[in-house]
Amino acid sequence: MRTFIQLCRVTAMRALREPVTVIFAVLFAPAFIGCMGLIFGNNPVPEFGGKGFLEANFTAFPGIVIAISALIIVPVDLVTQRGAGVLRRFRATPLNPALYLAADVVSRLTLGLVSFAAMYAIAVLGFGVRPASAGAFISTLAATMLGLAAFLAAGYLIAGRFRNVGAAQGLGNILMYPLIFTSGAAVPLAMLPPSILSIAKYSPMTQLTYLTRGLWEGEGWGEHWIAALILLVFGTVCAAAAARFFRWE
């Protein structure tokens, strides 16, 4: 346990020394909601059923941030570390790759918790977006962390399969855009063709959007257990594959 805690500290400190990691792991989410709020505001409008833009769309934004951070930034970061020989140093130790990945996940989740808590706080305090209750706020934040953990595992899997930064980034983009645009995060699901929607509704990103929206509006986990289960299974499968295919160099 002491080794794991120390490894978590090392990975967190390394991440905080990288400007790109700090921007996307800590600052991106609060900056994103701040920009959306300043540009579109939250004044009630008929187009959103009497709700403001942020009130109607806010719960989809965490999925966009997660997709960019986990499917693009994480693979690029890890492949860059591998290319620079940073990960090779760990190979000389008896460290298990799964333990290293777990420590990196914990450090990134910790940074993510700070980031998304700030994002939600800005939405509530700065722009008047209101959850159904304090419990709904906490549940939505917990669901966001579940989604972040699941997609981080996918990011590690991408990083484990490529040695080239461009290839990892390319695959991340190929996965990210369809996930975002078929999840309701960027385009309302009602606008999707029925054939696309019939497939997209089972996407883990779509399920994350369903989950955060429902919890924010005061619905319970029991009403969205399928969404939570899909995210959990998706994350578990990706994590197992990432640990299996991870390479130090």
C-alpha cells in the first residue's frame, strides 16, 4: 500500500509539471463552462422549454471534456512519455504495469475531481444552474467520475497499442468525434436518424449523458442502473485490455 501511495504521488507530481496536463486535467472543465456561460448565458428562452441554455445543456458538457481529455490527451501524454524513455525507467523495477496504471488513474481522477467540482460550482454559483438537490449535485459528480474512469481506461488502451504520437492521437480523434456527436452532448438525440440512434443509444458516452442528466434532475441511481452498468463494464474491459497490452517501451 505504501508503494502504491508513493506511486500515486509520483504520477500526480509528474502530471502537474506538464503544462498541457494541467490545462486539460484541471483547468479545461471550469474554463469550458465559463466560456459557454459567458457566450450563451442562462436566460430562459422558449427554445429550451423556458430554461436557459446552460440549464438545458449543462449535463452534456462533462462528456465532451472527458472525451477530449481521456481519448486524446492521455494517449498522447503516455506515448510521449514512452518515447522520451520515462516509462523505461520503471521497467528496471519489479513494478507491475497494472499497478502503475492504477496509480496513474488515481492521480488523474483526483485532478479530475477538483476540475469537475469547480466546473459544477461555477455553473451553480456563477450562472444559476440549479440541481434538484444537494444530493443530486453529489450524485452527478460521482457519475462524472465513473465516466472519467471508464474513458481513462480506454485512453490507456489506445496508448498501449501505439508507439507513435500521431497514430495515438489519430485513433483518439476517430473515436472521440462519433462518440460526442451521437451522445446528445453536441447534437440533440432527436435530430439523429433512427438507424444511427438505435446504435448510438448504447454508446458509453450516450449512457454517461443519460446518467448525469437524470441524476442532476433528481432521479435516482436505480432509475439509471443500466447506464451505470454499461459504463462500469466498458471501463473494466478497457482497463483489463490496457493492463494486458501496456508496454514500458
